Amino acid sequence: GNIFKSSVSAGENDFARHPCFSESLNQYARIHLPVAPACNIQCRYCLRKYCCANECRPGVTALVMTPVEALDWYLSQKKQFPEITVAGVAGPGDALANWPVVKETLRKIRAVDPEVYLCLSTNGLLLLEYAEELLESGVRFVTVTVNCVEAECGAKLYAFVNYKGTQFRGVEAAKLLFRQQVGGIRAAKKLGLFIKINCVAIDGINLDQIEKVANLADELQCDVMNIIPLLPVHGSELEKEKPPSCEQIEKLRQTCGKKIRQMKHCNHCRADAVGRLKGK
Ligand code: SF4
Ligand code: SF4
């Protein structure tokens, strides 16, 4: 039957078919549809002309497609990679800040392939608003980037947040974003969506926050956490910051792993990535 009809009863089976949420690396593949250029916040580690650094390999300019182009691309790639089980939108900006085109793209994909799992990644600002629509559109997997829980740290990470026609800055912006993220994740979980929490780790900025994010993710019953060492983007405000060492990341993953399952095989994909993930 059509799995998209059931709102809550997504089993471990579904979970295992997403190569990012589970580690069935060599079996299944994902395709990213780069249809989301705009963003509604400014992470200080991101440069707009590049791919969303929350999910993708930063510093790589991503092409942007229209929904029609994305569908053509999907069909041609599916021929080449029949093992594609997941189609997702991960930038180059925020998927939900571009919801009308994203929705249209997903509708087209589902019309030709009702079996494919749909996923998207977001900073979470608009998740509360769109959670229901995501479910209706057939989206089962959502990645939300949560880099901190404390607004003082958030002010170091985000230059501004644009919400409903107003621009927020500093601690106020961080508080708003965090509140929306928590509300959005809660709503999405209630609807039975799988949630992956991405957390960009930046030495000297948010390492003390990451365990707190893991606790929160556990509390909100998220499914998996992906700690991503910052890859500094030349020209971004935080270009001089260092990524944590492998040992630091390993330690963080161990500590956080006590609270929530850790994804260790993220490939830093581009917004237009396709194929199977490579293992470590
Ligand atoms: Fe860049 Fe993504 Fe942050 Fe938007 S959410 S500013 S695209 S890293
Ligand atoms: Fe999966 Fe990471 Fe690639 Fe996103 S960037 S599709 S989480 S491997």
C-alpha cells in the first residue's frame, strides 16, 4: 500500500531505507533536489551563494533548479541509480523558506514515484507552521539543525532571523529561532515524522552546547543526531574558527550517544548530490 497514507505508524523498516537516518549504506541511495535558494536566517558560518552549510558541503556553489528541471533530473538519475529510495531538499538555502517551490517539486516527484521517501532539511524556523503540510505532502524525514540551546551562544552563531516580516538580531533572534525549533520538532514528532538533529560543532563557540542539544533531542524523542565539524567557509564571518579535532568529535559523539543515536557517516553532500553514501 501507499506508506504516505499512514501518519504515525512508520516502522523501523521505513527508517532503515533512509541512508542518512540508518547506516544501510550500500543498499540505498538518496538524491538531493536543489530547488531551495532562499534562506530566512543568517548563520555566521554560511555564505549565501553557497550551499546551506547545515546540511551540505560548504564552499561549493550549488546550482538551482526549477520544479520541472528537478523532476527531469530525478527521472534521469533514478534510471542510473535504481536503488534511490529517498528524494530530499537540502538547500542551497532553507527548504521551508522556499516551501511553495519545494512543495511543487515534491508533488511532481510523488506523482511519478509514489514509493519514494521524501525528506528535507531546515533550520526549523518555519517547521511549526508547516509540519502538517509536510505530512500531507508525503515528507517522512526531516533534518533540523540545532546548534545550541542557550541564546547567548545563539547570538554568536546567527547574525539575524527574518520572521513574519520582522528582522531579529542578537539574543532575541536566537531565542526566537530556538523556540520555533522546539515547537516545530514537537509538532513534527507528534505527526510521526522522523527527525534527525544536525549540530554544527565549532571549537570555541558551541562545544559546551552540544551535549545540551543531545539532551533536548532525547527529550523531544528525536531519532538520530548528526554532529558535523564546522568546515570553515572562506568569506563567512566565522571563517577563522576551527573545526573541533577528530578526538573532540569522537568524545562528543560518545557522550551524546548515551542520549540519542549518533550518525557517523555524513558525507557533507551537496544540495545536488545523488547516489549511495560512502562509508567511513
Ligand atoms: Fe546558510 Fe543554511 Fe544557515 Fe541558511 S540555514 S544561513 S542556508 S547555513
Ligand atoms: Fe545524509 Fe549528510 Fe548527505 Fe545530508 S549531507 S544527505 S545527512 S550524508
